Amino acid sequence: MTRRVPSLSFQTLKRLSFAHSAVYCCLLICWIVPGLATGEFVFGLAHGVGWIAMCLLCFAALGARVIPMHLAVAVTVLGGIGPFIGTYAFIREEGRGSRQGTLQQS
């Protein structure tokens, strides 16, 4: 018997993944543009904390059977290097779930 957290939905995780990717994109811009040390610190910290939060939420969602294992691996393992991979995995899984009719949405 699994316990499901009511506010933890696929759509919520997908939106958080997009937000994390946006933060990472800002961090990349701060790395490229010279003189943005403060922005680099802020977005770097936000990326690190965001990745940890995404890992914890994905583990909870995996236990509640909201997301499949391959999606949790994409977000947690590959997401630390580049969160775009996790965001792409959410988009791909959403397309797969809508075709199969098995996606849990709230």
C-alpha cells in the first residue's frame, strides 16, 4: 500500500523542473558574461538547493507512484549536471502518458 501526498502531482513536478531549468539557464548566462559574480552566486545557490529539492520530491513521487523510475533517475542523477535533461524527460513522459492514458494529473 502506497501513501500519496495530495499536492505532489506530475504537473507540479513538471513546473518545478521548468523553474529549475530557468534558474540553471540564468546561471549559465552569469558564467558567460564577465562581472556577474553576485548573480553567479545567487543562481548557483538556487540551482544547488533546487536540485536537492527536486531529488527529494522525485523520491517522494516515485514512492507514491506519481512518476516512473526512469523519470526519477533523469531528474536526480542527470539533473545535477544539467536540469534540461530532467525537463525534457517530463515533456517526453507527459506525451507518453497522454498516449497511453496512464498519466496521473491534478
